[in-house]
Amino acid sequence: MKESLSRRRLLQQAAVGGSIAWTVPIISSALTPVAAATGSACTVSMGGWNSFTFTGVGSTTTLTRTYGAGGGAIDITDAYLTGDIFDISVGGTSCGQTSAAPNLGRFVWTNNANTAYADARWSSGRFYMAAGTHTITITTIISPWGSGGGFWRDGNCV
């Protein structure tokens, strides 16, 4: 589910400075999509963006990430051409998908992670993690161009 326009504007304003601090709730030991987030809040200090590539539907990128005692969050965004959507799983269990995004053709393009994450034309999502080490898999479920790339970043609750 895409965030509201006012939240998008806040994301765009915050993204200008690079590192972003957020207040986020922690749910359980698995990733939880932002749309379903409830519970106690924490402040998450996000790290820098990391890139990944995929070669079509079914392609996977696997990350092993460790979060401190307060948990954390991971952001995932499509980039380059619009229209790709990802399923996020932890330990083999699907925890949600990045937002729906239209395929707007080859003339809508960005290689800037902050731009893609803050713009509803690219699929993106924030997922929350509880404390511990988790195997996170990003699986491409829609890829109108047959291949592409995206970005991820994460951080701990502070």
C-alpha cells in the first residue's frame, strides 16, 4: 500500500539530507509491512542505500542482516524503469510486497534511490524487524522489462 501524499512529501524532504531518522513500531520477529504496523515505537537510523539487480520474475536477492535489541527496519525500492514489484520474505515466509507501481514506459527512469523511494511511480516499502539475525529474501514478482535493479537500506532502532 502506498503512503499518503503528505507522507511522501515528508520522505522527499527528509531524503535530501541522506541519513534519515524515523519513529517506527515493532511487531514481531518477522518483517511486517508498514500498512499493518502497530505496537511500541522506536527511532530507526537508516544507513546508506545498497543496490541489487534481478534477471526477471522469480529472481532473488538474499540478505543476512542482524538487528540490535530494539529491532530495526529495512526499506526496499525499485529503481531505473518503473513497474517492478518485489515480495519480501524472512526465513522462507512471505511477509508482504512492495507497493503497486505503474509501468510508465522507458521515458520514466531514475538511478537515484532516494528519488525512487519517495516517488509513487516506483514500487517501494518499509518492513520492520525484531531483534536478531534474519535471512531476508527479495523476490521479483513483476518485471515488465525482464530485468532491472533496485536498492535496499536498513537500520537499527536507537
